[in-house]
Amino acid sequence: MENMKFSKNITSWDDHLDKKYGNVGSENRAVYEQGFETFKLGIILEEARKKKNLTQEQLALKCGTTKNYISRIENNASDIKLSTLMRIISNGLGGHLNLSVEI
């Protein structure tokens, strides 16, 4: 088997984030991490909606909001109140919200 050569320029994901956004705990890194969590929430809701075979409009009708609002959440363009998130998950998707806090 041929020897594989590895570049010394390879960096870990954490090193990349440190370089681009600063170390964990810095203000820039906190802004990045919060934005990434918001992005993940949008993806999670979109996948759940599609798993239930619902359009954005159908989900919006089930939970008392608008298609535009569902779209904005899924596309990371809107903050969302916890009560609205819970209503989307329970009334719209028939699910339950589980939260955790890391300190």
C-alpha cells in the first residue's frame, strides 16, 4: 500500500473556529455559536415538518402562525419566542420540546 502524505496545513474544526471567531468565551465566538444554534433549530424544524409531510402553510395553519413566519424560522431569518416554538412543536408537529443547558 502506498504511503499517504499528510499536509501540515490541516487544522481541526476547533482551531478553524478559534482563528475565525476567537476562542471559546470571546464575544465574537459567542455570537457565532448563538447564530449556529439558531440555524440548527431552523433545520430541525424543517426536517420535522417534512417528516410529517406538511407544507409550511399547513404547519402554520395548525399552530396559528403564518407561512412566512415558518419560512423565516427555517431560513434562520427570525428570532422565535419560546412559547411560539412550543406551539409549533406541540400543536403543529404533535411533538414535545426537550431542552438542556450546558454550563
